[in-house]
Amino acid sequence: MIRVVGLVAKYEEPKATEMIAWLVPWLKEKGKQVLVERGTPRAGGKSSSKEEMARRADLIVVLGGDGTLLSMARLVERPQVPILGVNLGGLGFITEVGIDELESVLARVLSGNFSVERRMTLEILVHTGKGRPKSFRVLNDGVITKGARSRIIDLETYVGNEYLCTYRADGLIISTPTGSTAYSLAAGGPILHPSLGAIVLSPICPHTLTNRPIVVSSKSMIRVTLRSAGDTVILSPDGQQGILLNNGDIVEAREYRVPVSLVKAPSRGYFEVLRTKLKWGER
């Protein structure tokens, strides 16, 4: 039963502000309590932090692009809470519901007539040798990359207890199937169906051209040790923040215990989304 609906918006986008303005009274008319992300202008509803919304909402509607959804999804620890992503005009692989179909899709969700896709997430751990490791949850990817003025970096990589290689590259992308259509795709990685249990390792501009992306089981533990001193190297979990890495720091990635539930658009399947977004078959 959906009683509390959370609304998250890319509120610098005018379309998002307009949609919040009609969504709040529309939801209240249907007897729903509405939580609106704090800082949203002229929103109405109860102002809420994303953390509170992740704890309390029975449904979360995200108005924006994939980045807006990623910032919210990593906080939701309850897989029974569906997230409805509404694309406001960008590429949007995971915010696949369009503005023109939002009202009809949302009405179906509130009536219980909808389906979800469970998307695996990753836990990224950073071991610096100083205190407890830092932990991050990602839906798309964890990216290790060098700074603009840094040289090529060395990344000693293990899958489980087995040594894979030491990448000499501009960086490494550790991606979920959901993230396979994001930065990993731009780096030459494969597209994985989001229902798969797998992790993609995609080197960024590798020095050795035979270093190709590789797909491993989601049950694998990935361990990457930075073997470069004096360079600026950054870990970016889902593009949300940057963590400075030092020589000898270890980044571990493994499947997180809680998936994210995304509402499926009833009017199209995954392959139609790929054809539309990537313009496959067009001349």
C-alpha cells in the first residue's frame, strides 16, 4: 500500500518545478502524504531531506536525469520501495518514463498495477590504512581516474584471490549491468542486460591495447591497489563525489546485499530503450 510519496527533482530545471507544482496537489487529492526534497522552490508538500525520504516513502518519484536518480537510489535501503524515474529531456537510460506518460504511469503505480526491475548495486570500500575503510553504495559504477595533469597510472587488480593484471591506463571503471550503458560504454565496454548478475571492468585508455573490458561474476570481489606515487588519482562513486587516493590505497568492490527497484515503463521494453537512446538502425 502506497501512503507516502517522495518527490525528488533536479530543481534548477524549470520543467521539474512545473511538474512538482501539479504533482503535489494531484497526489494529495488521492489521499497521499507527499514528501518533497528540501530546497525545491514553490513545492508545497512536506519538506524532507533525501535521507528521511529514503526511510519513510513507499514510492519515490525522481524528476530529472540519470544523475538525479543515482543521487537518490544509493540511499534507499528497502528493495520493496519502487523508484519511478522521469526523464526531463536528457539521454536517460534509467529515467525512462517520459513527461507525457507520467500521469498515466503514476496512476497505475498507485493502484498497484505495475512491475519493477531489481537492479544490483555495488559496495565500494576504500582502504587507506588509516582507520576504518570508507564505504559507498553505487547503482552505476565506481571510477578510478587520474587527474588532468597526472601521468598514466598503475592499478594492480585482483578478482577474488586471483591476480588479473596491473592496468597501465588513465583509469578503471568498475560497473554494474545498469552502469554498462554509462561511462563504461563510452570506454568501449559491453552492454549488459540489467537483469544479469555481473560486474564489468573497463580500463580507460589503456597503454596496452590488448587490455580489453572483462565481465566477471557478481559474486566476485574486485580488489584494486594504486601503485603510482606522486599522481593525483580520484575515486568517483556514481559520479556523486570525489575521493582522493594515495599510493598503496586499496579499492574493493563487491555486490551489495540490497538491490534497487526501478519501475518499468509499461509502454516499452529494454531493447526498445536501447534502440531509441542509441539510435540503432537509423541511417
